[in-house]
Amino acid sequence: MKRANGKSDCPINFGLEAFGDPWSLLVVRDIVYFGKHTFAEFASSDEAIAPSVLAARLDGLTAAGILRRSPDQADRRRVRYDLTERGLALVPVLIELAEWGATTDPATGASPDWIELVRADKPGMVARCTQAVREGRSVLVGADSVAARLAAA
């Protein structure tokens, strides 16, 4: 997804071109951690993204092969967004970023218990989270989320 003007062939630039604005990663976060999949669900996030910006980010993530669009099975008039395998490969990045943010931000909303679980077995947590999202579940929300399953174990 290199820019047409040939800005750079750096792999970090490639990543930033694909998902390097904060809104794009927040859409991916919403799918992974909170199980959101529709425009209205993304728009209801605390960050209050403008509808035009959200539409542009969803289109860009779809064009980059990070998201897949499909009709929502519950309401065929709605569009559902899911992560592709390329998008699922961002789960470790999100986990690292969340751990860094939780460690660095004194006002973090992250659960210290969750961060400790991640630190205790990061490869295992990445695998659990990736599999959950692949199966249509989320990391934090729902009775069958990763967090709920770990709490029940």
C-alpha cells in the first residue's frame, strides 16, 4: 500500500500507510476488544469519531485488506465489518500498545489484573485473543469473551 508518489519503501511507513492514523487502529480495537462490527457501533465509541471520518477509515481499512465488508446476518440492510487474516495479524500490536499505554498512562482504564495476565503469558494471550476474534467473539465483552472465559476457569 505504498503511496503513489513513492514516499518510502520502509516497512514502518507501509504499516502507517495502512493503519497509521488513530481512528483506524481504534476501529480495529473496537472489533478485537469490544466485539463491535457495524458503523453505528463504531460511531458510538467514546472517542466520538465524525461519521465522514469513520466512513473514510472503514473504506481505507477494507481497501488495505484489513477489514472485510459483508451484509449483517441479523439485518441484511446493515453492513458488518470483520477482520481479515491480515487484520487479525494486528492483534499482537494492539496487545503491545495496550500494555504500553496501561503502564505509561497514570489515568489508564485498563484493569491491572488483565495487564498482569497479558504479561504472564503474552504468546498465549495473543493466541487466545486472535482465536476469539476469528470465531466472532471479543476479548472483553460478552459471556463468551476471552476475559469471561479466563474468569470462569
